[in-house]
Amino acid sequence: MHRRDFIRSSALLLGAGLLTRPRLAAAPAGGPDESGRFTPLRRGVGTYVARGGTIGWLASPDALLAVDSQFPDTARDFLQGLPGRDDRALDVLINTHHHPDHTAGNPVLAPAAARHVAHAYVPALQRARAERDLTLAKQVYATELFERTWRLDLGDETVEARHVGPAHTAGDATVHFQKANVVHLGDLVFNRVYPVIDHPGGADVQAWIRLLRELPSRYERDTIYIYGHGHAAHGVTGDRRDLLVFADFLERLRDLVQSEIVVRKPRVQILARTGLPGYADWELPNTARFRDALGAVYDELTGADIE
């Protein structure tokens, strides 16, 4: 199935009411910076790093929100340790995209939240991935879906989720804590670690590069960005420079694959590479993920069907 056909099919399922359930019915692991800790950033916004995609949080006397849910065990640890929670229910759980290391903890966090939010493509993508992984019975899907933006005044903070895909997947969303000036990017940035490029899930490397170069202009110069995954030496938060470093990496990766396609090098030979010149300190020796990224770029550039 081509990416455009998948997205069209997802939209039709949404319109038919097949991507929703009654309210509040009950991947790859992340990079090496996964030590299980809460880190405050600004105005009650912080990060939780354990196993899987970074959880962002907002905790104040009158607001509790989580961005992404990791896995059931780490989601329980997050819920128990969230600073200032005092056994209160979450106001909102937001999923930035569908991957298991960002949604497998939904069965823990969604029942503890009044609202569960994601972009409209996420439930279908999550279901399709679960079918491949044989984990359908373990899924909990967002029940409040948005097409372009979702916005909520929560306590003394304003939170906005915005669809920016296709990039890492077809359903990527950013989450902007406007008064704290913090933006959770989900897996739009892998900070100095090799990325997952989800071709079956609607990834678009060309669009991803453009988005990373454009995003800094949407926010202030001192905006703090939260990343889904990060190298131990660089972490899972940073500034606009990290976005441009990652954009450069994706561009170099794309150009390398394109140059080898031009000289008709076979796919199997392209995927035999173990790294990209100039990026020797990026998570070596994780050659499997690097080769998966090469394959995804090859398939995109050659117009290969989504399997």
C-alpha cells in the first residue's frame, strides 16, 4: 500500500467512526540515556526518562498532564512518582505518535486520565502496528482525536498539540507548553542517536528535513525542546541547534542513499553500510537501526510500496 493510500484509508476509517471507542475504556526501546528519573524544566513542566520514549509532564496544584506513556511498568513508576500529584487523577494524556515505546503504557495512564488525546491517524497506525506485533489485546487508543490542532487552558498553563506529519510517522504531533516555553517533539528528534524511520507508518524523510529546519522559526530562541530519545552525552532536552544537527544527519543520509541509487547499487549493498561518515560517535555499534534507516530512505526514494 502506498503512503498516500494508507493516509486516505485512515481518514475514511475516522469518518466512519471506526477509530474511536467509548471514553476512558480501559518498539524500539529508547537510547542509552534511560536512567529512570524526573527532571523539572520550567513552570511545572519536566521530563521522565526510564525506558522508551521520553515522557513529558505538567504538574501544578490545579493541573496534571502527561505526554506519552512508555511501557506499563515505567508508566506505573511515572504515575507513582510524578511530583506533586498526591494521588490526583491526570487531566490529560497525550500521545505524540503511535509507536509502542510511547503508547504501551496507555493501559496504565489512560484510566487515570480524564482525557486521552492524539492526532486522528494515531489509532489506526497503532492498531496496524499491534497487528504486526501480535499485541492487539494490549492496546488502549486515544479517544479525543484532532485533525490539525488541539488546545487547552489547564491551570495557569496553555497546552497546544499540533499535527506536523508526515515526518517520523504520518501522525506526528508536537506539544507546546506555551507559558513555560517548552515543546515536546516526540520522536521528531533523535538526539545524536540513529533514528527510527517508519516507512510502513507513513514516514517522509524529505518532509521531515524541511520540518526540522522550519520548526525553530515557530518558537522563541530560548525554547526548550524535549526529544523522544537522546544519547547519554547529550540528553533528551536541548535547543534549536539540536534540531538542525539532526536535520543535517537526515539530509546526509538521504543524499548518500540517493547517490548510490543513481549508480544503480543494489539495495542489499546499500544496506551493508554500518555508519555514516562524520557521525562515528552516534550510538555505535547500533548498526541494525542504522541499516533499517538506510532501507527506509531507499524505499522512500524508489517509491517502494508499504508492506
